[in-house]
Amino acid sequence: MQYSEQCCYPRPRMEVKVEVVLPEKDREKEELSPNGKASPLAYKANGTTRHYHHEERPIVLNPYTNPKDMVEASVCHVKDLENGQMREVDLGCGKALLIKQNGEYYAMGHKCPHYGAPLVKGVLSRGRVRCPWHGACFNIATGDIEDFPGLDGLPKFQVKIEKERVYIRASKQALQSQRRTKVMAKCIALSNYSTAITNILIIGAGPAGLVCAETLRQEGFSDRIVMCTSEKYLPYDRSKLSKSMDSQAEQILLRSKEFFHMYDIEVLTETQVINVDTKNKTVVFKDGFRMEYNKLLIATGSTPKTLTCKGKELDNVFTIRTPEDANRVVKLASNRNVVIVGASFLGKRCNCFFCLYLKEVVLKSGKVLRADACVIGIGRIAALNMLAQGTEINTIPYLWTAMFGKSIRYAGNGDGFDDVIIQGDIEELKFVAFYTRNDEVIAVASMNYDPIVSKVAEVMASGKSIRKRDVETGDVSWLTGKGS
Ligand SMILES: Cc1cc2nc3c(=O)[nH]c(=O)nc-3n(C[C@H](O)[C@H](O)[C@H](O)COP(=O)(O)OP(=O)(O)OC[C@H]3O[C@@H](n4cnc5c(N)ncnc54)[C@H](O)[C@@H]3O)c2cc1C
Ligand code: FES
């Protein structure tokens, strides 16, 4: 077992003191309410069930602590915004997203902290805004992220109405950063622990494992959390590997090594679990080391589907999963022929990256393709959300990709579809495809048709169904229109 160079923790000495800290619901009231009523700062320095450390404070964007950092501006007339509308407004030193829903005004960051999408082009519904690009959802009252991808929430700002004008008061720093990392607890058991015992063990350091660890800390959990990964790196954004295949892991990390130190989230790299004994709550690593846990999350993602045909064992046949895989393909494929097996999203993405090169792949039809590097690209589905124990999981699968500079978005689960209704113009690369089963829309894909996929995802997440006849008419403006 290797302790990550980036995130080192000492070897075993003493037994760990196990203390589970219960979540405290009533927190993060650091800002004024949307309608301008002040509520006091509510950080508890050290309550009976919650343990924050002073070091965590600097990264919390609390816009109301430093008056010099504040800016206030009149942004519009009350009549400029209808219920269910959003507008980007400029405060002079940065923009905010102003929202009106059910007669209340809300203001928060305008740019999605994931890849920077303009949220004004997203979908406002049921007290949250869904990003038009990859479907992340933000609560309009708190700015918190409620559905993934992405890790951070948005800063929220104070709104007041005076003489029929809407005013926003915001921190300049928050306007610049456009993101907010939630307040998190730290571990209080570290000085007296054994590496052979942990309270929480997370197998897998992908986004699912990372979100689990962060959510525990956000909920005030102050005991030991250990994540382990068979790879060499801290959690990184695997989805970037098929778009920029020459990426190094350090360039695509989801969090910095300082972040893991700050919140005492231990990451054991190159640590493969080979056995899990749930009866005795123990795992065994490849090097024979055993670790006891109190609670376990298995977030190991999925493995690429490999070829079963002749030639699968050749050196120039790859699957892409790690930075090394992607880098190797780039190195081998430069100015050569490449065959991509698997016409899913991933396969097609890689397609944009290569030009074809040497040797042969024989298709079942007898047709011969010449290739040296063969990439088996099978798309993957979103990770199981293991954070919602005790809470109903209500998330809609959302996938995206970019091909030749055009983005394709997909939401739902099209497994077993029996028809596809296409609206728009495929030739012009501006279309939406509804996948239906029986009389119901079960998935949607689009190109240049934002925010339709987010809108469909939002309708599906609300529990409503979309009938086939609703999308057959050609008029899908009821789906593309913004608002609730
Ligand atoms: C090349 C590529 C491109 C992609 N592009 C997109 C995209 O554009 N859009 C999209 O929506 N999704 C995309 N995906 C899918 C996306 O990356 C996954 O959905 C996401 O990474 C899943 O996260 P996860 O945390 O569940 O698992 P993973 O990110 O797969 O992480 C699994 C973790 O488990 C660890 N692990 C596995 N087995 C063990 C073990 N026995 N012991 C210890 N550790 C173990 C691994 O080392 C890793 O740290 C892409 C995937 C790939 C491979
Ligand atoms: S840019 Fe918003 S979810 Fe990706």
C-alpha cells in the first residue's frame, strides 16, 4: 500500500477513537435572506455536535464580513422581471444572476462552477436552476449544488427592493470567483489514530467517492475518512481524457492536495482492495494490509468492456480509462491509422482526435480496416450516488460530449427505446432526438438546441412523464421555453 506523496499520513500506532458526529441541519445562515431580511451569522465555533476549525474559514465566501469588499447596485425595475424569469445583471465589478420566482427575488452567481456555462440559459424550476450544459442543479435560495456534475455551489447575494428598484448587495470577491465551497468539518481523531482502523472507508477516488467524502465533512462528520484508489493520483476528472487525450493527471485534478490536507480526507493511492469482508467489516489490500472500517462505500466505477475477438491481446489494442491510456494512444496514433470499436459517445469523441493509421481489423462482415491503434470505446454511465442513504435518490442520468467542436447532450435512460422522434434539422446540426418506448419519452439527445435536454431532465426529475404525442407535433417550444 502506498500513501500518496501528495497526501501523506503516518503508519499505525494507536487505536482510533471513534466518534460519529451527527449532522446539524441548521447552519450556513451566513447571509441575508432573499427578501433582504437580515439573519445573523450562524457559524458555531464548536457546538456539541459540530467541529469546525479556524483554518477552514478563509475559503468560505461570506460576503458580509468585510464592508470594504462589498458592492451594492440597483440592477433593474421590479417590473423588468416576471415570475419564473432569470436575468444576468452587472454590478460594475462582476455579474450576478437575478431570479424571480413566486414573487420573491433571489441573486446568486451567474456562471456554473463546473465548466462555466451561463446559467441564465439554463432551466429555472422548482426552486432551482439546472445548468444548460451538463445538468448541474443549484438551489436558488442557498446557491448549493443539488445535482452533479461539479463539486462547488454558487455564492448567493442579498436582494432588497426600494422604491420599485431591485438592489443587489454582494461581495466583490464572490462576484469574481463565482463559486462557493461549503463549510466543512475537520477530523478530530487524527492525533490518536491507527491506519488499520477507519470510521469511513471509501473504495474508489473518482467523483462519486470524492463527493461522498466532501458531503460527510459538509454534514459535520469529524471522524476519520479514508479513500483508496488503485491509481497513482488524487481524484481527477476522467471525462476530460477523451477530449484532451494528452492531459496529465495533475492538470485535471478535481481538488488540490491542499484541499485534502485541509479537510483531513486521506487518499491512499496505488492501493487496490482485493477482498471485502462485510461481516467483520474488514478489507484487504493487494499488499496484504488489512483495514477495519465502521462504514464502507464502494465507488469503484466501472471497467471498460474489452474485445472478445481474435487480436484483442495485441499491444496496440487499448481501452481508455486512465491518463496513461489516453497519453499512450496519442503517442502511438500520431500520423497513423486508428480504428475505434464502439460507436458510443466515447468512441465518437476519440474519433475527433485521430486520423487513421496502419495494420488490420477484420469486421464480422469480412471487411478489413487498416489500423495500428485500436481504441475500444464504450460509454459509461453516471456513478451511483451513494451519498443519499436515507434520502430518496432523484437524479436523471445526464451525459455530454463534444465532437468536432459541437456539443451533444443526452439525458434519461434510452434502454429499450422503440422509436426516435427527431425535431430540427440534422443536416444543419441543430436538432433534438426524443427516444420513446411505447407512448413515453424515456431519453433525449440534442445538438445546438439548449436548454432542451436540461428541460427534459427537469421534467423527468419532477416525476412527470412526457408523452410521445407531446413531441411529435414539431412544436416543442413548451420545452425550450424557460421558466417553471
Ligand atoms: C475516457 C472517458 C471519457 C468519459 N467522458 C465522459 C463525458 O464526457 N461525460 C460523462 O458524463 N461521463 C464521461 N465519462 C464517464 C465518467 O468519467 C464516469 O461516469 C465517472 O468517472 C464515474 O465516476 P466514479 O467515481 O463512479 O468512478 P471512476 O471515476 O471510474 O473512479 C473509480 C475509482 O475506483 C478505483 N478503484 C476501482 N477498483 C478498485 C479497487 N479494487 N481498489 C481500489 N480502488 C479501486 C479507481 O482507481 C478509481 O479511483 C467518461 C469516462 C471515460 C473513461
Ligand atoms: S458547465 Fe454546468 S454542469 Fe457543466
